Amino acid sequence: MTLIGERKRGREIGKKGGGERTLYEWSSCNVCNKPRWVVVIRGITVVVKCKKCSDRQKVKKLHGVGKKSPCWKGGFYHRYGYKYIWVGKNSFYYPMSSNNYVAEHRLVVAKSLKRCLYKYEIIHHKNGIRDDNNIGNLELTKRGEHAREHNQGYKDGFKRGYLDGKKSSEKESS
């Protein structure tokens, strides 16, 4: 009878291939106490839950979608300075979403235009602040046009002290 904590090589317990030299420990699952052989790496037992208990925990996390999910954090998250908003499958703006989330600046412009935006349409933040999503700060452009403005016009405008390359800065107006 094998005791909990006992260690053996893979060839001693019938493992073949790459696992015959690997060290294993007879260990029990932290949740259901089911005993099984677990890989030991650098003297540390790697897995503490059996596959069944680990999968059960994943199902609990994925049990609900949207507001029903235990991982729900209010329907938004931030990434690279942009704010993303959750939209449901029955939303008019769902076609714009990726994994049920839409960038807030795209959603604001789409709502003002009362249509979904195409993928090639880019929303430009005039003041350069990514989470400032006021409709007055947003401008609808296309990818090539947006890149051209950033590379040429904005460089010149920034050199002259303009905020967005077109309008004068607050210092000049006051």
C-alpha cells in the first residue's frame, strides 16, 4: 500500500516515454481527498487539485454570462488607456463587439450617428487623452487618413504648440 507523501520514479509506477525518469509523489486532492500520482519538479509537488475538481471550479466561474457571472465587475474594463463597455447579445451595437465588449469611444460615436461603425472607421481623440470620450473630443476618420494626420500634420502642429495640430492650445487662447 502506498502512503501519502511517498515519492517514486515514473518507471517504478508504470509510466512510459518521457515520464519514466520523472519523480512522482503520491498525493491527495485538496478538495475531494482522492489520492493520485503527482509530478514533482525541483522538489515541489506541482498540482494540488485533481482534474475533476479543477474542471468543476472552472465551470463555477463560467456558470453565468454577463451580470449572472460571479466574475462580473460592473460591465467595463480598462486596457491600454481605453475603456471597454459590455454589450449584451440583444443590443443593437452587439455586431461591433469583440467578446461582448466595445470600446467606449466607438460606442459613443455609433450612438451619436445612430448606426454601427465599420471596422475600417477609426475614432480619433482630438486631445490625445484616450479615456476622454466626450463627443466633442471624438472625430470619425479612416485608417489611412488618421495615420497621415498623426505623422505629418500633428507633428507640425505640436511643434507650434497646438494640442491636436489644428486648434490653438489653451495657453494661446488665454
